[in-house]
Amino acid sequence: MTISIGNDHAGTEYKQAIVAHLEAKGFIVNNYGTNTNDSVDYPDFVHPVANDVESKTVDLGIIVCGSGNGANMTANKHQGVRSALCWNKEIVALARQHNDANILSIPARFTAQQQAIEMVDTFLNTEFEGGRHQNRVDKIPLS
């Protein structure tokens, strides 16, 4: 499975921990995030992740910024992207099961690093349920 990840300066440490975690599990990771804590503009690191998901060159995407909001809004401007801003494993599971989320947006300033890694595992291990949820997902416009 191939995952794209992007982050701004608020998510650097989280991104590094997530990448190490994913690579240890054998995932291929496209890392578009910054590797420093110097202030950057999150869209510069989110658009490449969303482009990968939109073009289906990766299976899923992960984005990390301070609140998760700006990154999430940016990703959702892309056709076919369903980015979900999540702050615990339960919300992540529902985003995958009910909404077929294909990008996980993590708010680094509002989650613990270990919690973020657990959220990533939930994101990758939870399947879309389809059924009545598919009808709803189909009603989401493609931008």
C-alpha cells in the first residue's frame, strides 16, 4: 500500500513519527511535508497529497497541520478527495466506514503523537461499509 503524507511546520514531528511507523510496517510513503519547524504555507504540502489521491497514484493520504482545518479545507478542494478532520480513533473509524474518507487530516496541536499514530492505524485498517453510506457519498459533489 502506498500512502502520501504532507505537513506544515506544526506537524513536522508527528509526520516523522508517522512515516517511521508506516515504513516499519512495510508501507511505501510519499513524503511531501516540510522537515523543519520553520513557518511554511500548508497548501504547498497538502496539494501534492491531494493530487496523488485524486489521480489514484496512492491508496490513501495523511495531512498534518496545527488545527487540521486549513489542510483539510485545502485537500477537499480536489475532485474525488474526501478528507476528514479527526481527533480520535472513533471519529477516524466512522470517517472511513460511513464517508469513505481517503485523506486523514490530523490536528497536531490537539492530539498526542501516540494518539495520532493510533488514528493512522485505524484509518488504514478500517474499510468503507458501502450500502446505505454509498448512496450518501455519491451525493457529495466532485468540486
